[in-house]
Amino acid sequence: MLKHKPIHPIFNNRWSPVIEFATDSLLFMLFGIAGVVLSVLSDCVVKVFQGKDSR
């Protein structure tokens, strides 16, 4: 997915795929959490506006 520059020479060819997979999965999790939060917030905003309209 994303091409990372080598962080440190200690992370040689044996460990770089593991680190890339870990960072990619962390980014994927963060994007998923952000999507859930955004959907919940949008639902709350829609309910608030609907409540204002009904009054």
C-alpha cells in the first residue's frame, strides 16, 4: 500500500515487511475508527436538525 522509508538501519530486509504491515494496519484501523466517529456525529447532527424542524 504505502512505501515507507527505512526508519533505522536495524530494521533490515527481514523486519521491514512486518513493520510496513503493522503501520498499514494501524493506519487502516485509524481510518476505520474515524469513519465510525464521523457517521455517528452526522447521525446526531441530522437528529438535532430534525428536532428543530419539528418544533
